Amino acid sequence: MVLYGFIGTLFFASSLVFGRTTLGSFRVFIVFFGSGLLLTGIIVLTSITSAFVSYKKGIDPDNVVIPVVTTVVDVAGVISLLIMLNIMGM
């Protein structure tokens, strides 16, 4: 959560420097922070689910969890960013 807030703050500051209004800069912050919140929930759910499912099926979770989480988070990251952009009307 701290990382998404930090990235949002960096984009907030940079958009102010490059001439955006405070409201526009705040919307950029909300987009990054909100998509990070969405993504964090997806990461937790995917990690726990894939670990338990792979363990129940007798597969080593170390070999399954990282590739599954990486793939899901790559796709979910783009989707959560697009969802937040749509919500904020950007």
C-alpha cells in the first residue's frame, strides 16, 4: 500500500510541475492508489488460492504459485488500471 501511495504522490507532484491543475493531479493519484488497492486484493486471493490448490493436488507450491501469481497479476494490473481510469473518467 505504501508503494502505491508513493508512486501516486510522485505522479501527483510531477503532474503539478508540468502544469496540470490540483484536481487533475489528485485524480492521477487516486487512479494509481485505487488500482494498487484492487491489485493487492487480487494478489492475496491468487496467492492463497493457488498455494492451497496446488498443495491439495500434491504439487509443490513453490513450482506453481510464483508463475500463476505473476501471470494473473500482470493481467489484473492492467485491468485494475483501466477500471480506475474509467471510474475517474480519464
